[in-house]
Amino acid sequence: MDNTQSSMTTNQKWVLASMSSGFLLENMDVMFLSFSLSEIIAQMHISSAAGGWIGTFTNLGMFFGGALFGLLGDRIGRVKTFSYTIFLFAIATGLTYFAHNITALYALRFLAGIGAGGEYGVGIALIAENFPADQIGRASSVAAIGGQVGSIVAALLAAWIIPAYGWNTLFLFGIVPVVLTYF
């Protein structure tokens, strides 16, 4: 990464592409909640405070996921752990399509948060392990750009999906990471 991307090894390119994609899909998922919250509150007939708890449960899950998967990554390996975090976060997000009460939604967002929190911590550790110290900042910044792209993708999808198919359908796009992780 000195001045050209071609100076990266194949492994470094894979790590950076995986982390960028993972952060893209994670941030897309988090933004789905932001874009659909008013529809969720209206459809479930819940208060704004109850709706706010959805994000709180997601963040609590991220807290626990960061701790849990950080330890697991040290034990069984970060690449394998990173895959597990993506599966957990994507499956919980996709299952949100079937959440028709607030309790189910809280539980699924907590599980998605566990996966997302683990993904972030393990992803940053993978970057730190695969790049020299003087390139970690740049590499992690490139990966973080993936998250910003995820916000843009979420906005575009929300503008199209929510009016046409409802808020639940938006979360089906959370399954995409499972397909990408498989490949």
C-alpha cells in the first residue's frame, strides 16, 4: 500500500476486500433500522421510546459480540470467527422479515448486534495482523469507507423497498452477506 494498491500482497487484498465488504453490509444493516423505524413504530403501534429500544438492543448486542468474538477469534482464529460473525448478523437480519411483534424484533436486533460487534472487532484485528504498522491506519480507513458505502446503499434500497414492499422486506437484503461469505 506504499503508493499503489499493486504493492499489496494477494492476502492483504483479500483481507481488505473482506473487511470493506463486511463493514459495508454491517453499516447497511444498521441504517436499515434508521430508515424503517418510523414505519416499525406505526405498524407495531408502539411508542417512540419502545422504538428507541430497538437500537439500544442492537448496541447492547454489539457490546457483547465484540467481547465474545474477540475472545473466540484469539482461540479458534480470526478468519473463521469473522465468518461466524457474518453468518450470525446476516441470519438475524434476514429473520427480521418475520418479526411481527416488538419482543421478536428486540431479540433479533440483539442477535444481529452480537454478530456486528464481533465482526468489527475481529475485522480490525485481521487488518492489524496483515499489514505493517505504518499501513494499518490507511488499511483500516479503506475498510471503513466500505461502511459509508453501506449507508448510501441502505438509503437507496430503503427509498425503493419500504414504499413498495414494507419495512420487513428491507431486512431480507441482510441475507446478502451469507451468500458473499460462502464464496
